[in-house]
Amino acid sequence: MLTKQALGSLLFGMADILRDKVEDYKSYILSLLFFKRLSDNYQWEIDNGKQHFKESNLREPSERELEVITKRMHDFVIPKGCFWEDVRSASIDKKNEKLNDAVNYIADANKDANGKYILKGIINTVRWNEPAPDGSGGKKLDPEVLSNLISYLDAVNLSNKNVTVDVLGDAYEYLIKRFADENKGGTMAGQFYTPQEVVDIIVNYLKPQSGETIYDPTCGSGGFLLNAAKYAKSSYGTQKSVRLFGQELVWNTWAICNINMILHGLDARIEQGDTIREPKFKNEKDELRLRTFNKVMANFPFSLENWAQNGEPKKDKKGKAINKKDGTPQLEYKKEFTDNYKRLIYGTPPYSNGDFAFLQHIVASMDEENGKAGVVCPQGVLFRGQPEKTEEEDGLNRKADVEYLIRRGFLQGKDIKMHINIIDAIVVLPSNLFYGTTIPGAIIFFDKNKPAERKDKVLMVYAAKKGWYREDANMSVLEPQDVLRISTILESWGDVDKAKAWIKQRKLKLYSDIQINLEFEISEANNEFADDIAKQTVKLNKAKDIISEKEGKNKKPTKGELKAVEISQKALDKLQTTLSTKIQAAQERAEKQRKAITDVETELMQMFADPELRKRYFAIADMADIEENEFNLNIPRYVDTFEPEEQIDLQEAIRDFQAAMQTESEAMKSLNDLLNTLKANNHD
């Protein structure tokens, strides 16, 4: 059986074949991987069905019984002539066409009970036979490149006989993460990937329960949904104890998400479309109301301009488009957006920024009785927008900004007399944490049925503190101990006993994760160097054999032959030393993480015992505090975010100063003596 490490590294090798050959090469790799999985598993499913029949009936199935088994055993239909082997054996000039036809025929052959195509746009999202855009008559994907890609992937059997659902699904996730890492600075990665650490914080705080519905309105590659299912599996024994729903705008990303769900063996409904303008999940009894869910998790596009798609380029008097500094056109919004689903009950946000449109969609999608949500959003939603001011107050007559009104609505309800606060907790995150944007992010947790003791309170966690994350070259990263710190403060709400219980539980999981990651890194390193070490070992042995053969004939080896052994040995030693160094670095990193977790546990216990120290970590703000701050939720208004000045021992500082002055005095004396000596010598 293949391991996740071996399969992940093998599959990512496909990227080296495709890189710089096509745009968005991840779609090509993931689609081809999915096609081979279905094809490889097809025969295994038949063999598995025959084996079950033989065990139950103590005989071989008849030809008619085998036909029935074949129909029943398959999750998906593959028409004759559309298998991996058919594509692999096609001539190189026909391979693009054969693959394109195969995936299209498979897409047409698979429908659900209602006649809906279940693989259309998923398995055939890539146009394998697309002509080259230069009009040369060639293919966009060169047949030689496709042939190399197929030959490379052909080496691994992706059926259940060789790869379990968990391993295949985890390898698929590994690929998605690697693709995101390759494109950290671009906008594309942020469309389909949310850092795993942020996903863990949200999923663990919301705690999906058995039988619940989980929804992500901007699901990307499906990270939140997948991790909710994993949480359910660890808690209830099966990942299917929760039902998963998602919507995604970008076609390729929608296809990737569907493949992700299928490869993990999940029954998820993933729809394609614009969540704001065309929400797909509606109330069964009323098409103009949204379907509601128990838990909503999301990382929507930050500060999306023209979210209502009602903007038109602004033009000058000559009819020429007016551009912004970045070269994109300025937009003007003449048409009003009509929300048929009554989501924007707190106010219609500015058309130039969609943050509060997505937030209101999420709130409207939460079950009224027990709906909860964890949402990644830009920090600006915490403080953008000003309250109403009269001329007596500040010399101005100013209406309240709509973003202020929406935020106040979340805290007090649409009818402020009802005082319904649905904001449960806020976590401010470090800058540069998310792919494709440097905008500082935050997590807002909503709860439509808050416990009585929290109804008029909001927990505010400041997780952007220096030292609470690792700063890489162009990104910030949350380490396991950083996630533990954040989740402990969230879980405990200031209760030290709850904090102790949570840390005790989470430490075991984190230690396990660190060990799994270490084993993965070691396996990756071994895989990386295995071929080179094997080749160099063969080369060294051949050089040694030549010398042994000569010595056996009482002949003296030449200098060149001896030198060849020496060079080969040095090259092999260098490879093995580099591998050993990599493994040692991974082990040291893992040990450092384990120690950091213990240190954070000590740190948190000290923090809970010191009221002054607590103020630098979190605050539990009541509604009176929030009203006094005019519903501005900017964290520094509630949490002491200033770094304390370093304590200085005054007596020690004075001694150091006096010692420095004495050293300077002695140096000046030496310099003067030297100058006087030089002058005296000149006079002589």
C-alpha cells in the first residue's frame, strides 16, 4: 500500500512536467489524477464484488450474475473505450483527442436519480484537445508533454487495492497545499486555499455535531468542509455524520472541490455560481428564502469591489474611461442592487466593498435556533464606518455610515430595542497570513443562540502579538503552539479550569500531528535523495569492482581507476550528509515545536493568574464598553496591544555607564599620549 508521503511526492513530480507549459497547471494534474483513480478502481470494484459473492455463495458468479455485480459495484460508470489503458495506448498524435473524448463520455454517462449530471464540468473541466492559440494547428498542451505526463502517472496504481481513500484524499490535499505555496504572492492561491491552522481554529471552536449541516458559501477547494468531516470522524466514528454543502464561483476551483470531496469518500453537494447574486441553497418551501445551516465556515474574497456587478467604468467628458492609480477603471454605480432573498436586513453595503454583503449572507444562512459561524474577514470590518453625529456634537451634521449600522446591527439586532447580539468572539490575526493578500485578517464567530452569560459580551483575542507567529520571507505562519494559545483563550473564555482541560486534550493531538509531520518530512527527504544515492552507489560499486577484478588478477589499478573510486565515494558521502542534515533539521524543528507547546502551557497559566497580563492577551467586552466605543470593535480599544517596555535595573545601568565613561577616559588618555609622542619625535 502506498503512503501519503510517497504518493504526494510522486504526484507533485507531475508539476515538473507541466510547469511553464500551460496556465493553471494544477487543474490538469488534479483532473488527470481523478480520471486515473476512477479507471484504476473500476476493475478493483468488480473483483471486490466477485469476492463478496464467492464468500456469500461459495461459488463463482454466472455470466448474468457478473453483469449485475458489475453494475452494482461501481460508484461511477466508465463507457467502453474510455479507460486509462485506452488513452495510454493511443498513438501520440491521437492521445489528446482520446483523453478529451474519454472524459467527456464519462461526464455524459453519469447521472443521478433525478437525471442531473454528476461529473460534468468536474472530470472534463480541462480541454485536453484545445488547439494552440497561435493558429498553428498544434495543441495547446503539446502531445509529447501529455504523453510524458501519462507515462509518469501510469507507474502508480490508484485503486483501493494500493491506495486507501484516506491516503489518496490526503495526497490530494498535499498537492493543493503545494500549489498554493508555489503561488503565495499571486491572487490565485487565495481563491482556493485557506491556511490549515486558521481552518483548525474555526472548526475546533464550532465543533460540528453529529447530524448537523455544514455550509461554506465561498468554499474554494473545500478545506473547511473537509476538516469539518474529519472532526466528525474523530468524534463520532464516521465522517458522514455531518452533511456538507458549498458554493464556489470559479469553475476550475469548483471542479477541484468536487474531486476533493469524491476522493475523500464524502457525500457533499457543491454548487457553482455567484453566492451573492445567485445563491444555490434555498428553502424548499420558499424559493425566495435561503436554506439555513447549523454551522457556517467561510473565507470570502476580501473587500471585493463591484460585488453586485452593477458598476460601470466612469468616463470623462470625452467618453474616455477614468482609471485608478493601479490602471483598473474607476467604477460608478447607477443601478441599485435588489436582494430578493432578504439578506441585507442590516443595510446595503457600499458597492465598492463586499465584506458586509458576504457577512450578511452568512448570518442569513445560519439556523435561527442554533446557527453558528466562523468567518475569516479583513480587520476593516471591525471598525470601518462612522456613527451619526449632530452639529452640537462635533460641528457637523453627519449621517451614520452604512457599515457602522450593519456592525451595530450584528451587536444589537436590526431592532436595537431587542438587544440581540450575535457576535460571539473575535480573533485578530497577524498580517501576511493569507495567500494572495497582505490585508490583515480576523476571525469573527457568530452565534444566534448565545449562552445567557455571554449574551451581552464579546470575547476579543489579540493574536497578532509579536512572537505569536513565525515570520517567513513573504508570509506569516501560525505554529502549533500559536494555534494552541489562540484556541485555549477561545475555549476557556477566561476560565482557567476550562483552559487546563482544553490544553490537556489538545496537547496529545498536537504532539501526534508534529510526529506525523516529522515522519512525512523524513519520508520526503528520503524520497528526494533515494534515486541519486542509488545511482551514485551503483557508480561507486562499479568503480570498486574494476579495482577488485584487477587485484584478483594481481594487476595494479591505475591512478585514474583509484581516483574514480575516491570521487564516487565523496559524491555519495556528500549526498548522504545532505540527507542526514535535512533529517536532523526536521527532528530539531519537531523537538522545538514540542518544547514550544510546553512553554505556551506555562505561559498561559501565568497569564491567567495575573490580571494585568491577561489584558495583553484578550478582553471580554460587555455591551456597555462597546456602546461607549460607538460599536467600534478595533481590538486596541479593548486589549492592551502595546508591547511593554523592557524593565531596566537602574543601578546596573549607572554602573555600565560609569564603566563606559572610564573606558572612554582611558582611551582618550592613550590617544593623547600617542599624539604627544608623535609631536616630540617630529621636533627631534
